[in-house]
Amino acid sequence: MAQFRTDLDDIHFNLFELFKVQDGQHDLAVADLKEIIKEFEKFVAKDIYPTREVGDVEGVQLTDEGVKVPAIFHVANKGMYDNGWYALGLPESIGGMPAPEAVVLACSSIATGASVAFTMYNGLTRAAMNVILKKGNEQQNSLYIPKMMEGAWGGTMCLTEPGAGSDVGAANTLAVPREQGGFSIKGVKIFISSGDSDLYENNIHLVLARTPEAPKGSKGLSLFIVPKTSINEDGSLAESNHVQCTKVEEKMGLHGSSTCELTFGQTGECVGHLLGDEFAGMTNMFIMMNEARLLCGMQGESQANLCALFTEQYARERSQFGTEIINHPDVKRMVLKMRAEARGMRVLNLYIANLMDREREGEADLADEIALLTPVSKGYCTEKALDVAIDAVQVHGGYGYCKEYAVEQFVRDITVAKIYEGTNGIQAIDFVLRKILKNNGVAFNSLKKKINETINLKEAAQWKEELALLQKNIEKAEKIVGQYGKWGMQKKYDKILESCFDFMMFSGRLITAWLLLRGAITASALLPSADNEERKKYLRSKIVDFKVYCRHCLVQNSATSLSILSFSEGIENLEV
Ligand SMILES: Cc1cc2nc3c(=O)[nH]c(=O)nc-3n(C[C@H](O)[C@H](O)[C@H](O)COP(=O)(O)OP(=O)(O)OC[C@H]3O[C@@H](n4cnc5c(N)ncnc54)[C@H](O)[C@@H]3O)c2cc1C
């Protein structure tokens, strides 16, 4: 097993020098925040990282008593709750330890890179708990939140059914009102992450279902809290609530995370409780889905970063033709590109988390930008992370294709993040149709303005060629959005839908290049006062990241814009 590593220099730089999260409305100084990250990283290295390989090899087992996870997962999970890490960033009112969202994300990313399958369990619990916290009534909050906070009960999100994948509105699970209160739930949900496990004594499923007179489609869905085991009023566990795990999927990766088929109400009555208003199921589930989409982006970013660190180390140690392979220009290119891409994903996700902090602190007009960037984080970071993992295998040569150096697992574990939480194709449609066109380009234009402001800074002028490329990219982005408007008016919807994915990736690269430029400007200003060679080397690396990203990644936008703008014939004319 490769030695666990964390790019703490880059995490600290983004948090404290670029985004200055210490200036937010909280009582934590830089030293306190660094201490939290340091202690968390130690916990991850000791308890979470060892679950990565074991989870991959052992996987989970469906037994007569339910799903069993590898024993080592129990140790790490206990540590998450006993040491208070689960509570990090949650409100004090429920026993949480408030901290800036960006710091929480940085910590979650360290854990996720170390063992993505393990982090699925408490990540989903936290996301489900947040929906109950926001939409639950007083009784629901006092029944569920304390148990979820202490790690006794886990949480899941149950949308997908055999006939309802991307088309969530096709869900058929029924929720029939009972005379005694609550709803009788009947149906089958598939692919449910953490759907069952022996990590928790009870599982709290958030289930999208349809009441008898509900309208068709997503507008007719309501959200229900459905515990695996029924709960007495005092919070103690009662009898089975007839939620059965009827299958565990055999997957290409993410083996330590249980992916379950759940059958509700087949062996007896299964009782669910309405969460929020009837027919507001999709809106309420979107609280969880938006959080989960950002978690997917972070899954990509975190694994790409660990993968890039392992690969740089390997390239420094492996010798061919009498020199370490990192000295061969082609390998050096891959190592530098991987670092720039991985760090680019980190700065993108931390930027979004920082927007969330600023919004919470009262800064106006940030909600649309967060909404605009959510599908970009999910789509762009998961796509790019897979590219980074594939390059990692290549740099490792034959060893990369084998298990010993642990990089092939990244390829298998990352791939699913492109699929779940809405495939990247669906993210792209959301990005272009809802977040740009339906918003009349307001959020997109305001982001473009921010990018232009950075380009026009005199501190940026030192990178002439890169700036010219960025400028060209902005012009192309304007042209593409303008063209989308025209196609919309001409009802040429296929022309738009055909290229949404390409434009989401185009935008991901443009925004990442902008954020890396901001990093390069900050690093360049800090360089003269850097007091040791290690620090100088790190700051110089931020400038290299920006340059490498422009010449190897941002340039791809030229081909993308040609593809979107140069061909008048729509895809409907091309026969499959
Ligand atoms: C490991 C794993 C864990 C999961 N965890 C959960 C979970 O916890 N909870 C949960 O509810 N679900 C979960 N899912 C389900 C996941 O969210 C779905 O698999 C995903 O949304 C895609 O649905 P589908 O598999 O039915 O594919 P489909 O919807 O059949 O899509 C197949 C292809 O068609 C494309 N497509 C479909 N419709 C359109 C369209 N209108 N326009 C353009 N392209 C389209 C898709 O992009 C995709 O490429 C999980 C899945 C996996 C594999």
C-alpha cells in the first residue's frame, strides 16, 4: 500500500492566502483552523486510509442479518463519531462544531481521497440529516437528529427505481395514507448507496414516493422518512418496518460501499412519515441532491489529488534509461498536467464552498453563482478526475495496470461519480438550460465579469500568452451562449442539447484556468517574502500549475468551440 499523503501546502494556500477564510464570521484563527486540519489528517492517515484497500478487496456481504461491511470500517466509523469529526461544520444547536464550509470541505476531501467507499456511509447520513433538519417538524427533528449525530442511525437517499433512473419523475413507489397516521409505503428502489449495513443500528431512508391521487411526473412526488426498524415515541427501536435489502450490486469499483436494492412493504406493512409538504418531494430532495452533487465533485477532486501525489512520487523513484522517469519530458508533462488538473479541481470546489460561507454570512446575490457552479463541479471534476487516474496508470507503466501501486483502483472508484447523482449528461443539460438560459445568462455574465476583472489586473500582465488564450476563451463563451439563444428562438433544441456536455466542460476549463490564475497572482506576490526554499518551491509551483493548465488543458477549448459553432447541421439529421 502506497504511503498516504496530503498536499497540505496547497490546501492551506487556497484557504488562508487565496480565499482568506479566516476573515469570515467565526471565532477561529488561522492557527486553530490549521490545527483542525492537521488533527483530522492524522486521523485519516491512521484510521480511514487503511479501509481503502481492504474495502476494495473484501467488499460487502449480504447475509441473513443484512449487509456486513469489512471489520476495519467499524473502527474508522467509531473514530468519526467518538472524536467529533462527524460534527465538524454542523450547527452548535444540534451538538455540532461550527467551522467555515471551505475548511469542512477541505477535511472531507482528505478523507474521501483516502477511502471514498468508506466516506459514502457518513456522507449520506449527513446529507439526509441536513434535509430532516431543514424540512422536518419539531417532533421529527428531536426523534432523528440526535441519533444521527451520535452515529447510531445512518441515512440514505432513495430515488432510483428500475424504470426511473435519470427520469426520476417516473418513480412508482406508492405512499398510501393510513388511518392511524403515517403512510403505507410499497415499492422497490435500486442502486441505493449505504442502503443497508451493520455500521448503524438503524437506517433512516429518505424515499421519494407517490400518494394515490398524485399528478404524474416529478410534480407528484413527495418525500418520506422511512426507518428500517420502526421507532417508539421515546426513540427506542421497535419491530422491523419491512424494508428489506433484496440484492447487493456487484460493481466495477467502490466495493466497500453497499449499493442495495431495497424492497419496501413486501413482507409486511412499511410505514413512512411525510417530510415537508406533499408534492414538494423533488424540491426537498434537491437539498440533498445539491449537497450530493458537490460531494461527487469533491470525490473526483480528492481522488485525483491523492493519485497525482502517488504518481509524482513514483516518477521520482522509478529509473529508466539511466535517469528517473520524471526527467523524460513526456512523463514530466503527465505529472505536471495531473497536478495542475487536480489542484485546479481543488480550487474550484473550495471557491464554491467559500461562496457558501459568504452567502451564509449575508453577502447578496451569490445563490445563482453557487447554483451555476454545482453541475460544473459535479460534471467537470468527475470527468477530469478519471483523466488524471488514467494518466496515473500510464506513468506507472505495467505496474499501474497491476494492483500493487494502488492507482488502478482510482480508475474503478472514480468512474461511478460520473454516473450517480444525475449522470454528467444530465448535469450538462441542467447547466445550460436551467442555470444559463433560464437565468437569462445573469449568473454566467456576472462570473464572466469577475474573470475579466482578474485578467485586467496589472499583476496578471506577466503571463501574456496565457492571458491572450483566456481572453479568447471568454469571447468564445459569449459566442456560444449567444448562439444557444438563437437556436432556442429557432426551436433548434437538438443543437443545444447535443453540445451541452461540451460546453459544461469548456466552462469548467475556463473557470479553473481563471482560479489558477488568481492562485498564480497571489503566489507571485508572496514569493519575494518567502523565507525558505521549500515555501519558494511551493509558490513557484502555483505559477507552473497555471501555465501548464493553459497549455495542456485550456487549449482544448479551441477544439470544443469549433465543434459547437462550426457545423450547421443538427444531430437529428445524422442516422445512428
Ligand atoms: C454505485 C451507484 C450508487 C448509486 N447510489 C444511488 C443512491 O444512493 N440513491 C439513488 O436514488 N440512486 C443511486 N444510484 C443511481 C444513479 O443515480 C443512477 O444510476 C443514475 O441517475 C442514472 O440512471 P440510470 O442508471 O437508470 O441510467 P439511465 O437514466 O438509463 O441513463 C443511461 C444513459 O442515458 C443518458 N440519458 C438518459 N436520459 C437522458 C436525457 N434526457 N438526455 C440526455 N441523456 C440522457 C444518461 O446520461 C446515461 O448516459 C446509484 C448508482 C450507482 C451505479
